[in-house]
Amino acid sequence: MRLELKSERQNVTLSLPKELIKKSKVMAAQKDMSLSAFLRAALENKIRAETGYERARERQAGLLDGGFDFGTKGQVGFSREDLHARRKK
């Protein structure tokens, strides 16, 4: 699944450690990709992961803010001690 960025391309100059470039070229070749395509895919995956996490976090925070209806109407019919009491045989 590719992140669809509908804009024109722009070249960018990066300064990366030689060993990172070397390993990236090997991985790109193993995937039959150019280094440019490999790096683009890596950036797209990172952006997708970050934005997906943020959306999920906001969605879950909204659920927590709204609370849940467990049918108790806000009343608890048992105490903490009741929950943790050991059964006597």
C-alpha cells in the first residue's frame, strides 16, 4: 500500500553515513529497487505509521473521554474487598 502524494517530484541532497548508504543500496538491490525508490518507500512507511498511530490515539482518547455504558448507571454494586476476598471452603 503506497502513500499517495500527488505532487511534483523534487530532488533533495542528503548527507548520510557511508555504511548506511552501502547497506541501503544492498537492500534496495535485493528488492530489485533503485536506491531512490527504496528510500521513498521507507519514508512513506514511516509517515504512514506515524500518522496512523496519531489517528488511532486520537480515536481512542475520544472513546475514553466519552466513557462506556456498562448498564450500571454509574453505580457500583460491589466493593473492592468483595472482588478480592478469598473464598472460604
